[in-house]
Amino acid sequence: MTQPQPASRLASLRLFLARFWPHPLPVARRQRLLASLGAGLGLMLTSLISHWMLGAVNLWFVAPMGASAVLLFGLPNSPLAQPWSIIGGNLVAGVIGVTTALLIPQPALACGVAACLAIAVMFQLRCLHPPSGAVALTAILGGGSVAQLGYHFVLTPVMLNSVCLALLAIVFNNLAGRRYPHPLAAAEAKPQPVAMPVPLTRDDLHQALESGPLLDIDEDDLQLLLQRAEEIAIRRVQIR
């Protein structure tokens, strides 16, 4: 068996290390401004509404909402950023987090179990939302104020924060000309198949991505996805 040469190993190492260099995000400047402005306004109003409804004596805001705002306003096209994702995901994670905290006294073990169960259930209910993992951990590591709330923590502040932020995202994104919630309803017209007379390059995809809101996929993965779709379409036509 031929052993890899030192030069080959060094080249492979350089290629691997090069992946850590930050790549430019293909997104229009207007969308960057809208994402920043929307997240700031959404968090500010959610915090004010929750504080007004719950008062200063209660826990009225949870930190994972900051991560949710990045998704809802920065990546509104993502399946992870839809209203059902934040509301359903945070509901599931909150219930599982509180239950795990009550049943498992060891915090490290409780955190692992809660995260595992929350992700599995969110996948099953189609409400995967990354910040919900932090909601589950907050229910376990949030200290005495969270422990005293018990399952009330799920309703207030988690659900109150989640519903407020989702509603504000719906209003803001639609006023900004974004389709949100993003998925098309079954009755809405879907895009028609497009015949591609010329091959698409990575640079073509990069320029196309730069012209709109940020999508949760890079040019290389998108190009691979298009190639796979083309192969599937060719097999479909050949079977006919």
C-alpha cells in the first residue's frame, strides 16, 4: 500500500485549515440593514411588552430570544425561523427542560438529557429551532427564580416572549417586503420548472444569492444540490 507523501499531507492540512477562514456572506446590503433593525426592534418591543405584562418582580425575558431574533429577522427564509419553529420549539424545549430539572438532580446529566429529548421531539413535530436548546438549558441552569416558577416558566416568560417576537417578525418582515411566514401555502402557485440552457457556475450562484436575503446555504452546497436535482430529473425522464 502506498503511503501518503509528506507534501501531500501538508497540502491536505493547508486545505483543511483554509476552511476556517471566514467566507463572505452573500446577502444584499438592504437585507443586512433590515436584519439588524428588525432584530433590535423585535427584541426591544418583546422585552417591553413582557415587562409590562409581567412586572419587574417576575422573570420577564429570557436570553435565548436574542438568538431567535437573529433567525427570525436575519434568516426569515430558513425553515428554522418560521413562527411554528420558535413557538413550537420553545414550548417543547421549555416543558422538557423543566421536567428534566425536576427528575434529574445532576445539572450536567440533566442538560444532556434535555437537549437530546428536545431535539428529537422538535424534529418529530417539525419545529426545529436552535435557540430552543438554550431554552431547555435555561430551565435547568436558570437558578432559583426559574426553579420557583416550575412549569409557569414555560408560559411566562418563554411562551410570552416567543409569541410576541413571532408576531413582531410577521409584521416587520411583511412591511419590509419579505414573504413571512416563508413557505407557500398548498393553494398558492408554485414556481414552474425552469429549463437551463447554460450551465450555472459557483460565481453565478454567488451573485444570485447576493441580490436577496441571506439563505442558510452556501454556494458550494447549493451547486451540489442543483446537480443532484438534475440527476434525479434525468432519471425521471428516462423512466418515462
